[in-house]
Amino acid sequence: MREALALSLAVLALLRGTTAVATLQELTPTAPLPNCDLVQVSPQPLNLGRTLPGVVVASNPWRGSDQRTIATIREVLYGSPRPPDTPLMTRAALAIFMLQLAEGVEEGYVAAYEQAGRRTTFVYGLRFSDAVQVPAAPMTNQRNGVLAWIRTGRIVAAVHGDSSECSQAVAAYVKSLGD
């Protein structure tokens, strides 16, 4: 099965050529992945509370410019910024402070994949504006659940998951898109 997946991804990479990923939509595979489906959002929206606290999206995958969602995706990818050395911030002030994470980002992306009996696999992506320097991609390690990341053109994306076949297939696909 792994050999078939590797061959499929190799053929896909050849068909794509060496062109950098131009849109976040390209983070969604066009061909089915083994034992792996997008989480269905109908009739209920997808609550991403475990990984994106307080974020609910109406589609899967989701692409958009909602500043709060983008800030939360960037926090998941890069961690929280250090708060200013001031007295304790109110909840409202902290929410405003966290929105700085959305600055310089034109579009965000999140997709959730499932395999029966396994943790959900997530793909997070950000497309940065031409006016900002694209930050280095997040580090890959098992402790933080980042299985793969790419930085291509103005886009940074990461896959969070476990050792399931679904997570590995999604990670292999995203890696195939990298520079």
C-alpha cells in the first residue's frame, strides 16, 4: 500500500512540474488518499476547538481572510507572541493583541482529515503578502505533532497528525508540493 501511495505521489509531482504552490487551494489533494477522508461539515460546522480554540469553520477545507482565524492558525504554526511587560491584560485586550498575528497574511487555510479510530489530521496554511518577509517554517517533530511543513513562494503550510496511514499520506502529499 505504501508503495502505491509513493508511486501516486511521484506521478503527481511529475505532472505538477517544479512550479511553486501558487494558491492555498493546492494544499487539498485532488485524488483520494488511502484510508483518509475530509471530515464532513454538513449539517454542522466543523469545530476546531482542540487545535484552533474558539474557531468554527463552515467548510472543510476552509480558505479565507477572517483575521481571528488567521491569527489562530499562525499561533498554531509558530507559537504565541510574547505579551508586553504590562499588568495583566483583560480578555478583550489579549484578543486585540493576538490579532497582530494576522498582520501581513492575506489568506489562511485549514483542512481536517479522518481515518476511522485515529486522531484527526490537520493541514494549516498561510499565504503572506508581498509586503512582509515570509517567516521560516515551523520545526517538524513528534512532540508538537508536526509531521511535515513546506515553505514555497509566499505560502507556508504544516501537517499535524499522528503515525496513522492517513496522517502519513497527507504529510507525503504536502511535502510533494515543496520547493
